[in-house]
Amino acid sequence: MPDMAAQLVDVSIDRTSPVPLYHQLSEQLCAAITDGRLQPGDPFENEVALSQRLSLSRPTVRRAIQEMVDKGLLVRRRGLGTTVANRKVHRRVALSSLFDDLSREGRAPRTVLLEHDTVTESDAAAALDLPPDTPLLAIVRLRLAADAPLAVMRNWLPPAYGDISRDELEATGLYAALRARGVHAVVAHQSIAARMPTPVERKHLRIRGTQPVLTMTRSAFDGAGAPVEFGDHSYRAEDYTIDLMVDER
Amino acid sequence: MPDMAAQLVDVSIDRTSPVPLYHQLSEQLCAAITDGRLQPGDPFENEVALSQRLSLSRPTVRRAIQEMVDKGLLVRRRGLGTTVANRKVHRRVALSSLFDDLSREGRAPRTVLLEHDTVTESDAAAALDLPPDTPLLAIVRLRLAADAPLAVMRNWLPPAYGDISRDELEATGLYAALRARGVHAVVAHQSIAARMPTPVERKHLRIRGTQPVLTMTRSAFDGAGAPVEFGDHSYRAEDYTIDLMVDER
């Protein structure tokens, strides 16, 4: 049982405080995750053990754990118990590259190229405002951060960028390969949604149990309005959040 | 069995065409959904029946159906068979109101007020840049579109808007209630993510089987930088997509 190895976090409960007991508990457990005493993937002490060790009622402990699950700090997996969640990737909405963002954060991005083909695909062509029979470079990449799978990324590129090679895509990000050709995407339509993973996504993203993917499609164009890429990406929802700033001043 | 009642869509397959058979099939089935021959919630003809009726192989039919599931046009539910998905709400990222957006589209928004309380909640206060013990108006609303549940919306408001009443919130949207007070949110930080629903969300959103929620948190401020609201919303992922435009020119 993974719970056997759970590290015990020092908790001090003040029964005279007006702060609810469950909240005192969850705050101290959250702090242990934030300051690194508990690490991503660590097994988490279970409800029964916590309630006995701290002489707290099971509903109190349950509520504290639920609060941490809701915040995304803990993950429950059937048959595997509760573990500390991976550190989430917070991505700003911008025409930046996940590869570059991960590199900057020191999170060792890696790409496994799954497909690299020339195809005709009318939906992708339409997303790029191109005729339906336009030959497109279709690539599928698995992106990992520090060896943990994070995203399955499908992209389609217009003929002008059909020379982007397998080697380039495994060595760097797509946007870096485009930059090397003097190409900069500056305008994009994006759609963000969520769904359950396909069997292929479950396999590549190593999704066990019941966890969704966050999806993003993007049609990106350069400053002259020429199509740059259409992307259809699936992210492990446990590990990925999209941040954005709305300013209507 | 729901499949019994599935409506048969006219499909003509051209075996001499270079277009793959599965794609010919999915395109014609998609068209039947887009033009309204198949309606949201309708049972969808199953793989066996389709392959027999059209003399197509089961893998061909399976691939066509999978393509439509991936596009969000069909929904598979354990024990219920495959049905045509609800028409998705496409929401632009903007400081607009879901209530107003649904009204404009003629989709009959309705609000069920689940909670309306004054609370202190340090996380919500922090999200609004307020001291942790600030009394906040905490509201929880279920939003429906044409009587189908779409979102569970939790919002916290600073003391200045603590007079917003139950009646107001059931009659209109939160942003309309704020507008009536001369308040306009113009800047916001948003985070978009996905997770499995909580039991309470499953109940209110009538989520059967395994379906995720798309989540959005938002801290919104007025033109002078004063806090307007902090929201933590969960949307039925099957029915909801967030669209946005990135323009870095």
C-alpha cells in the first residue's frame, strides 16, 4: 500500500482558535507541499491515519483533504491512494512556445516525435484558410517536462514550412524552428475545452484512472495574415493550467 | 436500448474516391448534425448497425465515430449508447456575462441560487487583494441554458456590493446587478483548467458517467483597481468551450 510510506507532517491544531479545525489542518498540510516537505508523487497520509494521529474526527480530516484535492494539491487515484500532485505548469496565453517556457523555468523539456508526414486534411486546411487539398506537414509530438509526459501536440503546417525536419523538432520547439526561418506567429484564434482522453492519449500521457485532458486548438497567422500553423493539443489536466489577463480599459 | 430509435442518416459512399471511406462517412454524419437532421440528445446509430446498413467494415465505421467523438459532436455514455452532443456554448474571453451572452443567443438562461451568505474566506479575500478577515458576500449559483444545467458558479464580492439580493441574482446576471450599481469590471486575471467534478457538481450539472468539468477562476477589478468579484466556476465540459483571440501585433 502506498500509504505505508506516507511521510508524517507536523501539524499543530489549536482547539481554542475561531479558525475551523479542517482549515487549520489543510493550511498546514498545504504549507508542507508548498515548502517542499512533501514532493510531487509522494503518497499522502490517509484519512484514517491522520484522524487517529491528530485526534480529529474523520469528517474534519475528510474536509481538509477534499479542500486540497479541489485546489489541485492532492490527487486521488483509484487503487493507488492519494498522492501529492505534480507541480502544475501555468501557461500564459501568448504566442509563446511551451518548449521555451519550460526551458526558462529549468524544467527540462523533451520532445518525442510520434508522426511526421505530408498529408491532405481538409479540416486543418480550413483552419489555416487554405484550399482543402493543400499538402500540409502533419506532426504529432509528445512533450515531456523533466521526463514526465505533459502534452500530445498535433500540428499542421503550410507547404512553405514543409522542410521542417524530424531532427529539428526533436531538438527544439516548433516556434524556434519557425523563428529560424524568420517566421513569427502574431495573431491566433484559440479554443480551450476539456474532455476525457482517447486511448492513445491515455497511453502517451500515462493517464491512469479517471483524469481528463485540457485541450487547445490554435490557428496562428503571421503579421501579413499568412497561415503559420494549426495546432490541436491535449494536456494532462492535472498538470496544466492556462492563465490569462483580460484588460478592457 | 436507445439505439433502437436512432434515426438513419442517408449516406452515399464513393468507393472510387481517393477520400478515405471513414472520412466520407464521418463528413456526411457530421453534416446531418450541423444541418439539424440529428438533434442534440438523439441516439446515434451504433457501429454494428451502421456497418451492416452501409456495407462498410467495422474498423472503418469505428474510426468515423471516433472522429466525431473527438470533435465533440457525439458523446459516448456507458450504458446509454452514443448520442448526439449538445450544442456547445462558445464563450469569448471577455468581461462579459454568461447570462447576457446566453440571452443574446436566445438560449433562455436561468439561475438557481444555491447559496447567498456573508462569510470570511481568506483565499477569496486574497484573490481580491483584501485583508483575510474582510466579510464577503459569497454566492453559489447554478446556471441553466434552456433548462439544461451548464455551470456551477461560486462568486465572492467585497462589502461594497454586499447588498446584492437573492431576487436580483435569480432575475438576472451578476454583471447586470453590478452594472445597475454603476460598477464595471475592466481588468481580470483568469485561470482555466479541467478536473473531474465533485459529487455536488455531478448532482447539479447532471453529469452521468465519466465527464470532466472545465474550470475558470477570475479576479476582476474596476478601472480604479478596486476589487469587483472573485469567481470560481465549473462548466460541463461537453457543452462549453472558451474561445479567444491573441493579437501580438
